[in-house]
Amino acid sequence: MTEKFDINNTFDPDKENQAPKISKEVATKLPTAAKGVDHYLRRTDTDPKAARRAELQVATLFGASSFFTLVFLVSFVAIPREKKIAVSLIGVTGAQNLVLGVSFGFAILLIGIGAIHWAKKLMSDVEIVQERKEIKPADDVQQEALAAFRVGAEESGIGQRKLIRRSLLGALALFPLPFVVMLRDLGPAPKGELRKTAWEEDLHIVTDITYQKIRPEDIPVGNLISAMPENIMEIQEEEQNLNERGKSAILLVRMRPEEIKSQQGPDWDYQGIVAYSKICTHVGCPIALYEQRTHHLLCPCHQSTFDLADSGQPIFGPAARRLPQLAITVDEEGYLIARQGFQEPVGPSFWERGA
Amino acid sequence: MSNTTTSKKTPAAYNYVDSRVGFSAALKRNLRKVFPDHWSFMLGEIALYSFIILLLTGTFLTLWYKPSMTEVIYNGSYIPLKGIPMSEAYSSTLEISFDVRGGMLLRQIHHWAALFFIAAMVVHLLRVFFTGAYRKPREFNWLLGIALLTLGLLAGFSGYSLPDDLLSGIGLKIASGIIQAIPVIGTWALYFLFGGEFPGTEIIPRLYSIHILLIPGAILALVTAHLLLVWTQKHTQYPGPGRTEKNVVGYPLLPVYTAKAGGFFFIVFGVTTLLGALVAINPIWLYGPFTPDQVTAGSQPDWYIGFLEGSLRVMPAIEFNIFNTWTFSPNILIPALVLPGLMFVLMGAYPFIESWITGDKREHNLLDRPRNAPTRTALGTMSLTFYILLWIGGGNDIIATTFSLSINSITYFMRVALIALPPLVFIATKRICLGLQRKDLEMLLHGKETGRILRLPDGGFVEVHEPVSEAELPKLLARETYPVWELPQKVDANGIKTPHYHRQMMKAKLSAWWTKGDLPIPTIKEIQSGQHHAHAALEQAHEFGVEPGKEEIVTSTNH
């Protein structure tokens, strides 16, 4: 009734009430029975000249690919490594890299274009219909497979011999443990290092590149400089890593004393110079963008913003805690020093951090 | 074998191998295996080929790269960094870039291929989703795909970090900040991964073995399984003439598919190579070596990490102190761990949720047109909107500086948009799908509009419709509706409670929501009559003039 469906058939009112709702399966079957898959002849199928032309085109593409491979090989030895050329849109670039890349790129690309051109113009373009087999095997095959499994299991006796089964399961459960245990030495146990920095009483504040001691008059109002404790290089030498750098980095900012709205401790500034941890309290990026006029400090990673005139409080973005402040003063020679270490852990939160 | 082949002599080499391997039966079965042709089926291919390119170029890079954080003084040919202390990892990356001929090219191809690899996987995933290709029997392959995407992201991130330049180091710093925020075990996890505090000296070697061994090995295994399943289940196809749930229509493996798919590998490789040659990517020599106290403004991760960057940026600052002893940081945990976890779990579970709601347990080999599954399509565009908004949020600083906008306003806008926009997109998509369905229905019931207007003798105007062509018809007919799940009685006539009543009730509600607004499927009778009318009307038009008495037929095309 619905197997043969020709849209050109005239509508027969007698069949009106027999026509069921069509499901997608039936509907998509219908046109097959009527027409099957259409196929149109290409120019290259009918005209030998066109076919010959296509053949030449494909061969030219493959030939050009070989040419570009040769260009690559030649330029590998012929172009000096340090030669630079200026190319429009790209700018000044290494000549060798450019020629090697372009020639290699075309050598590869032209093989692809040639192959697809060949497939489209000259290979048979008749679509083939293949039947699908149901993925689920027939019931009897399933039964046989399960039966084979049961026979095997029975012959092993794993079902009856509980002692063997349980001892085997126990052994299998335990034997990976050495692998897990060996992972223990991936890292040392935390000993509160995340709470500590190198800063302590009377430590000089030095610049972070030239490691020079800093006098208050070196910092004009509105300026911001990155600084480190004076012993940072010694620590780095001793520990052979950059861990301390990632914690002890501070920022010094000078503002007019009357601009300071609040600080984390009484007179922790020195003549309007305040020192704050440079490490963001969100996930720990070093902060560097300072807006002089508002005293806002912006973290370039996730845009947490801190107000350095107001105890380093977070005023925008995902950071929830203020930047820890370092109390500073000057020594008898007039160099900036820390009055004490940081009074709270610097950097991002961690579980044991607490208040 | 047929008579024609027995008469030909078996080549000696073939015979030599076949009598040791015995592959003739497999070749006979598979050499002419049919693959359907459609541009959207190439997306998965791009991912596969990019992976091959990554293996090739990556192997070359390992010949020169040194995964070590030992400090060295750079003395290579890149003048601006001469004499500067840096890690061996960064210095060897500079060496690859400036002292190995073609090394810069390899690095850039590798990076471009990585971007394409993940992009192709994402677009392939979208194609599979919006066409319903994940339905039975392909649910496992959907899960394999999700696993591959996850591994791809990890591969990308671990590789991005290896040069140990300032930008990649910032990425690692962020990762370390996220790890140490994990409740209870965070600090330990950080110490185990980094071998102590950040940055330590262990992370680069460890990421290296993860990047070149563990992840590619896992990807290779899963890709193999993914392809084996495609092979045995045969590819899905779009509805079209002669295509059914039970067959597959397309080109044979040899020669057409081999030429096209093989050729396409070379095209992907060629384009990636040209990009590597012409478009600079990740110029690590400009960023300088990593040091944990420096940062560059406008730092951006590779595109596929952008959504996480966005979620971190957009999240409000919520953090708790528990008894003044522990710190709990939803401002980090929700955007960086909970959200992506939820996204991937929901994606993985989706095929099973949909089939539970629709009750559809049949095998599907014909793809859905997105309009024919409006609720699914709407869920897809809704999720995509959410993802894209996060991604835009990850570039809020770039947007702010490019368009001179306030970064704060962009972030506030994103917070609202992430909640408000996806539902709006859901509603709009569903309406558009139903509208397109109506248009299809109109074509089935009244024929196609031709744009030709006939003037009738009585002065009225009608537009001539023509019948839908044989080629278009299967597409228009390929729509089905699902029955709404009936709400069960809480207690039946005998006073027995329905088991799992609440689950059933939820299913009934979801099923009603799923099918809401579905158009009825036309009967064959209706379609025949519609197409017949259109056909008759067309004939009328050909006659250029309307005879009295047949006028009624012409008019009736204009129901």
C-alpha cells in the first residue's frame, strides 16, 4: 500500500482512508522504489578531449609539487640562515624560513589538490548503494557467545572455588599499590612554605633587575617600581629555583601622604611610599598595571583591581582578598627597609590559609 | 572470486604476503566499502589529519628541545636575548627557532596544527550534535569523542607550557593557583605536581613526558577505537534520494574515497604548512624567558582555553573562611573546575538523556536536519551561546582596548548575559526551527512557489506552484514526531502505587516539553493531493491562459 509511492500518480479518493501516517523510515524508502539514485554524466565522461585536459591538469599539479620539493631542497642549502627579507603584509622575516615553508607547503598542497581533481573529474562518480547489516548479531550468535563464556568460566571453576576467586581478587586489588605509593615522592610534604616569604625585619628593599638599594627620593610621586628583598639572588642560588621570586616580589608606590585613605597597619608607609605584594590574591599572576590618578592596580590576567590608597582592597574582578602590605621604613643610611615580614600569606588562596 | 579474477595471475609479492598474513578476505570485503559524501563529514577528517601532522612535527621538535629548567646563559643567534639567563627549555626553543634550519617552520606548523586539531574536533562535535549522529548505535563514539576533546585540551595546554616563555609561564601560574585552591588536598596536589612550590624545577620535564607520551598515546588509542567504530557501524548519511536507515549511499573506498580523503590530508597539511610559513604564531622570543615576578599586559591563552579564562574573569569574588582555619574559594573553583566538569559531564550524558526523554531506542543511520529536532537544536544553540559568551569574556581586555570600552562594564554585561542570553537563544532557535518546518510542510502540501503570478479571467491573481522534485522530496519527508509520554496515575485502580512515580512524572513533563509545538506529520494522501494540485496548476500555467471550467483547479492551488 505504501511501498510504491509515485508523486505523479493521481490522487485516488478510494485509498484516502487507507493511507497511514508515514514514518520517517517508510517515507525515505519511498523515492528509492520510484527512482533510485540519480546520476548525471560529466563533461569528462562524454568528451575525450575534456578527459585528456583533466588528465593534463592533474599531472601538472603533481609535477608542480615535485618542483616545489626541489625548491625546498635547494633553498635549504642556498639561502643563508640569517638573511632577512621584507615582505608586504608579513613584514621583515627570515628569508629561509619563508621560502622553505612556502615551497614545502605547496609541495604538499598540490598533491592534495591533484588527487581530488583526479577523483572529481576522472574517477567513476557513480554512487553505490550498500546495505547495512544490523549491528546487533543474531540472537543465536549471542547465545552461542554467552554459552562459550559460561563453559569457559565453568571449566575454570571460578564460580565454585571461592577461595581462589577471593584470593585472586585480593591480589589484583593490591598489586597496583606500589605504583601509587611510588608517586609519593613526586613532591615534598607542604611545611607551610606558602605562608612564608623572604621578607623580615631590616631587610633592604632592592630593585628587581639591578638589585640596587632604594632611597625614598628615588621614587617620585605617582611612580611605581617593582622590588625584591636584598637577599633574593642568594636564595635563588641556594635553592636553584625561582620559587622565592614568585612570592617576595613587591610593588613600591609613592603617593601624597594625604591621598592614603587607609593602610593595613599604623604608619606602614614611609612618607607616602607604600609597599604591597605584587602577587595577585586570585590565582597568583604578578600585577603590573597601575593607574596613577586612582591608585588602582589592575591584574592583567583576570582584571582583579586593587585600591592601593585603601589598604590594597579588591574593588573589582574575581580576587576576594586584599593585597598584603609590607611595613617599611628607612635605615640610618636612608635606604628603604622592611620593618617586619608580611603579616599574612601572600598570593592566591589555599585550603590551610585560614583568615 | 568471480571468473574474471581467477583467470588472472596472482602477483608473486601479493601471494607471498597473503600466504603469511591472509588479508584477502578482509580486502575483498572492504576495498569497495561505501562512504557517504558531504562537506560536513570532512570536519572529523581535519581533526584526524591535524593529529597526524602534530605527531610528525612533534617528533622532529623532540630532537632539539630540552625539557629542563636548569638555568643557562643564552648564547644563540637571536641577538636581543644574548647573555640573558633563562631555562634550558626556553633556550632550546630559541635554538629550534633560530639555529635549526626549518625549525621555526616546524614549531609554527606544530602550533597551527594544534589550534586546528581542537577547532576541528569542536566543529565536528557540533555537526554530530546538531544532526543527531550520536543516537543509537553511536553513543559510545560520542563518549570517545568527548574523551578525545578533553585529551586534546590537555595536550594543547601541556604543549603550550613547554617553551617556558613569559606567557606560557603565566598560564602555568594560573593553573597552579587553581590547583592550590582545591579544598583539603589543594596544597598537596600543587606540591605533587610541581615537586614543591611554584614554579620549582620539575614541572617542565613532567609536562614534557605527559605531552609527548601519555596524552598522544591515549589519543592514538582512542582515535583508533573511534575510527574502528565508524568503520564497523558505517557512516551516517543525510536523507536524500535512495538513502534509507538500512543502506549507505556514496563512493567506494577505492578509488574515490581514497583519492578524496587522502588528497584532503595533503590539503590540510599543505594549508597548515603555508600558515606556518606565512603567519607568525606564538613568537616566544618576543615574550622573553619566564620569571614569576614579571607579566605582559594583554596576555591571552590559545583560543581553546579562552572559555576557562573567561569564566575565571567573569566570576564574582566569592570566598569563604571556614572557622578562620580553612579557605574555600568558589571564585576559583566554580569557574575553573566545577563549570568545565559540568559542561563535559552534561555533554557526555546528553545522548542518554535525550533517548530517555523521547523514548527512542531505535537505530538511526539517517541524520536529522537540525530544524526537524527543534528542542535539541535549541539546546545546542543555547549551550553554544553560553560557551561563546565565556570565550568573549576571556578577551574582555582586548575588546576593551580595541573598542575603547570600560572593562568593568564588559564584565558586568557578561555576568548578566551569561544567564539571560542562552534562554532567549533557546526560544528564538525553537521558533526558527518550527518556522522552517512550516515552510517544508507548505512545500509538501502545496508545492513549491515559482514566483509566477497568473491572472484569472475573473480578474483574480494566483501564484503558480510546482511539484517538489524527486531529489528534494526525501529531505522534506524526513521528519518524525515523538508521542508525548503519558503522565502515570500515582495510584492505580487497585490502590497500588506506580513504581518510580516521580521519575515517570518527570519523564512525562520533559517529553511534553520536548515535543511542544511539533507540527503534525502529513499523510501520504495529503502530500499526494498537494503535489497533484501543484502539478495540475503547473500544466495550466504552461498553457498560458486558463480555460473556463478548469479555473477551479488553478484557484484551488491557493489554499
